[in-house]
Amino acid sequence: MNKNTDFFKALESLGEENSVETALLIEKVKSAMLKAARKAYPHSEENIRVEIDPVTKKFEMYIVQEVIDDYPIDENEVNIDVARTIDPNAYVGGTILKEIDISKLGRMAALSAKQSIKGDLREINREQVLSRFESKEHECITVKVSQIDPGRGTVTVDYQGTELYLFRNEQIPGEVLEEGKSVKVYITGIVGKTKKPIVKISRTHKDLVKRIFELEVPEIYDGTVEVKSISREAGSRTKIAVWSKDPNVDAVGACIGAKRSRITAVVNELNGEKIDIIPWSEVTEEFIAKALAPAEVLKTVVTSAEEKTCTVIVPNNQLSLAIGNKGQNAKLAAKLTGFKIDIKPQFDTVTNQEAEELSPDYVVPVKEEPVNEALEEYFEMDETAAPAEETPVAEEAEEITAADEAAENSGE
């Protein structure tokens, strides 16, 4: 096996590793070798030629020399007698091609060529990433799990030959991903666009739910049914408010599907996450009441439209359901509607005047029952709790993102 065959095998391997077509890679290698040769032969810059042909396995470099009948002053000229030993048909005034021994270009020239090729590959990869993913920002794509790092928790996924990284803090809590499994991820953005682009993906982002519904519900995709808002605690529960532009189309029914087929497909994709489909209403009180599903609401009063606060009355036996485990249902309803919701039981410690303001039918019990301490503790905890401690993987992901965003901004 000759050196040229080895070269083309290495070239092919390099192209596969970087997802670059051989023809494009050859052009980059040609350019790099020309730069290296011109450094080695500074007086022959315009006379150097490089030929790379993967079909014939030809890889050669030449200097175009002018044939003269005198003594040559540099590498660009050759005496007629010497020229005819290379080409018997050479003549004075014509040219011949003198082959350059690539191995004698020198260490610095070879290093320069290598660095040039590396730089070209980085630029090719940057352009490929941007062309492939820039139009997919804030969209949902299907990827295949290729590798799992048990220690760091990072999952490597493949999308059409490009490796992406799903960090631990972007994975659905409790979900176990397996190598070879196809999953849907949401592209939250691309950082470092001017240097080394990093595609950020997530399975916890609330808009992943919206995109999956678009895939499963044609009425959402074509705009007949509109997703008004979403609130989500990944791995546990999502509330999604929908509205139909067509009075003949039931928005909630369209999302659920015949025999719950559509919502079941979404739930399965999200590892069994519970999903509440809420009918959106332009009547704020009605929307807030629906948002607390599956709890029943007796009365909703907007206490301040400017500060977006409201009070909701529920039957005593629905109180824990309205609040939810660790306040989850109330928190999701608040995020969905944009209102801070104060949930009160039907029979509680209130004055007659407050009772009349809340509802004409409100009855003040003779025997006072305990105030909703659980709800008060929830709101107090929600306002004062320190942020959860982040995992090392999450910190690493943020550091990478912050560094690339800073580099991109400084480049601008």
C-alpha cells in the first residue's frame, strides 16, 4: 500500500468523523497545502499547483517552471537540457511541471497545513450546525439516545449525524432513558453562533408540550385551536389552556381525541406526566376557576386586577384537591392564569360582611373551623424559600452557555 492510498483513507475517515463531504474536504486540503508550499517556496507563490484525485488516488504538488536556454535564477526557471530529461517535448519558452517532494516541505509547513485544515473543519462544522439547527430554534425534534454517562448524568443524543447533549437538569425527573431509544426534545436556543455553536436541548421546557400537541392535534397545527398558555412541573403535571377560533370545534375534545388517543400519545411521550386540558375563557373569573381543575370552584373574586390577585372559594372537601400535593395544583393554576390565587374553604373564619362580598349565598358557620393553615404555609414557603441547589451538571451547562454567550457578545 503506497502513501497516497494511506492519505486518501485518512481523508475519507476525517470526512466521516466530521460529517464533511470528501469533495469539500479535498478543496480545504488543497488550500492548506498551497499555503504550506508557498511558505516553503516563497518565490514561486503563483506557480505552485496541487492535484488531489480520489478516483485515481493521485496526490501531487508541482512548480510550473519556464524553460530557458540560460542558467535559471530560481525555482521558477529550468534549463532546456534539464527540462528535456523530464519532458522530451520541452522547448524554450514553454513550461514543464516539476514535482515537489511533499515530505521535504519541512516541519513548520506541515504544521501550518494541519492547523489550517483544523480551522477549516471548525468553520465547516459551525456552518453545518447553524444551517441545520438555526431554523429549528424553539422547535421540537426527534433524536436517538446514543450514550449515557451514569456519573455526570449527561445523555448524548444523535440527530441526523450530529451529536447533541441533554444535561441532567434538562431531563424529566424520574425518566430513565435507554440507548437506542428515540425521544423528542425541544431546542431552547443556540449559543456561541459566531465561534463554536452549542445547541441547547430540553425535555423539561413547557413549550415541548405545546410542540408535541401540535404534532398530535391537527387543529392546533392548522391554527383552528390555539394554545393560550402552559404551566408545567416536568415529570409531574402540566396544565394547558386551549381555545377554538371555530365555535363548531371543541378545543378540549380536539386535544383529547377519540378514546383519548391524542392526549395518551402526548402523555406517553412525556413519560406518563399528567396533563390537564383547560378551556380558556376571556372571562377571568371563569378561566381561574377552570384552571384549578380537577377541583370544583364555587366562587371566584378578582380582588385586584392591577396586582392580579384573586380569592377562590371551594367546598371544604375540595380544599386539598384545589391546593394539590405540596401546593402543586394551586401553583400551576397561578402560572397558567398569571394570577396569585388565594384559596379559601366554603366554611371558614370570615365576617358576615366578607361573606356577603364573596357570595350572596355564602353561609357563616356557627362553629368556626380552623383557618386554611396548609395554604398559608404554601404561599409563605413559595415566597421565602431559597433556590434549590443545582447539580454539578447543571452548573457546567450554565458555565458553557454563559461563556459562549459572553464570547458571542464580545465578538459583536
